[in-house]
Amino acid sequence: MLIPLRSVSEHMGAKVDWNQQTKQITITKDSTTIKLTINSPKVSVNQSQHL
């Protein structure tokens, strides 16, 4: 299932940034930063990578 990540994240009070060059979205709230890259199964949470 796909969800509108920007609107859901912003509704929860997070800041959302999109980097067109790297195709990466960064979601930040308080001391947590999540980075996702288009077509990648990996996610980075506070600089620690997960599958």
C-alpha cells in the first residue's frame, strides 16, 4: 500500500524535505531523522541503516 508520505508526516508535526538530485526524502521530528531513497529497500534512522 502506498501512502502520501509528505502529508502524513507533516500532519504528525514532522519536517519533510525532498532532494530531487539524489531522489531522497528526509523526515525530521524532534531528535529523529529518517531518510528514504526512491527504489531502495534501505532506510536510515538517525544515521543507522536498516532493511
